Amino acid sequence: MKIFIDTANLDEIRKANEWGIIDGVTTNPTLVAKENKDFKEIVREIIRIVDGPISVEVISTDVEGMIKEAVEMSEWSQNIVVKIPMIPEGLKAVKILNGRNVKTNITLIFSVNQALLAAKAGATYVSPFIGRLDDIGHDGMQIVRDMVNVFKLYNFKTEIIVASIRHPLHVIEAAKAGAHVATIPFNVIEKMFAHPLTDIGLERFLSDWGKVPNR
Ligand code: E4P
């Protein structure tokens, strides 16, 4: 499973990228707004840091507007993937953008049917938001499991990005489900490192090494 980092924070992206575990980046308008910086500048810097797919979202909700934004953003780098909302106009845009070789990530997916439609339209990626489903009492990960099965059954090329990840267990479940990608917030990546036995073990090794004569 590929790991994308779900943030527009450059320090977080730099740090995680240095760990050698980052295959790509996803942003959204909310994440960008948190940074209080010029959008284009943020994306240009992300492009410099990470050599992999970088999702940036359109703001328009009509086909012409989405295509205009998407084409402009795709010219910034061949790694740009344009996030398009899961609405009928969005799927129309995907079909047209495919013809122009612009990669797309259909965002705000909350059901297998939505993912099926996005895949039929030829989206490069679909992003099911599992945390937001859990928040309203649904089993978010179940739609990922079902999507993986349906996409396999019909040999869709569209990749599934598990999004809206809230904690490390979501990552494990995404991997077990066979998702292509998990896009993970920085704080969750940090938690994935942590294990008390690692800390205790390292402490013991270092202290025992101190007892070795003539080291
Ligand atoms: C990523 O593509 C999504 O925009 C993001 O994971 C949404 O996460 P949230 O539900 O925590 O806002």
C-alpha cells in the first residue's frame, strides 16, 4: 500500500519525506487554509519536496470552471493530480480531463456506488472519506473493503485512496482491505512509529552497551 501524507504543511511534508516513507501528498481547501500562505507557493514547494502524485483541489463546481482550474494546475507539474468533487458535473469534467491527460482524484466519496460511477468515468483515484463516515456512526472501512472487491471483480484501473484517516488502526484496516493508498495525517504517521517495547528495548540496549569494557 502506498502512503500519501494528508497535509499542506511544508514542515510536516519535509519531515515525513526524509523518513523515506512518502509516496505522495493530498491537500484540500481546509488543509491549505490552515497554512495561511499563498496556495500556488505551497504547491510549488510541495512539488520540489516530493516526487510523487500531489493532489490539489478545484473550487469550481461547474464543468467549465473545473476544467479551467484543472488544466492550469496540471501545468505546474506532471505529478499534479486534480481533486474533483463527487458530483455529476465533476464526472463530466473527469471524462474531458482524461482526454487531456490530466490525472484526477474524485473526492468526498461516501459510498460504493459513488466510487463505481467515478471509476466508470475514468478517474485516476477515488477518495473514500472513512473517518467522516465513522463520525456519523457508519462503518467507514466497510465501503473500502467493498470497493476493493468490486474494482478487482471488474478490473478497474482506478486506485482507491483511503482518506479521512483518524488513527493508526484505520491504516492497518486499509492495508488489510487491499487499498492502493492510504493518505495519512502527520500526527497519525508519528503514532505509527510508536511502540513502548521499542522504547524500552532501545533504552536497555544503550544502557547495556555502557557496561561493555573497552568499547
Ligand atoms: C484527503 O484527501 C481528504 O481531503 C482528507 O483526508 C479529509 O480528512 P478529514 O475528514 O479529516 O477532513
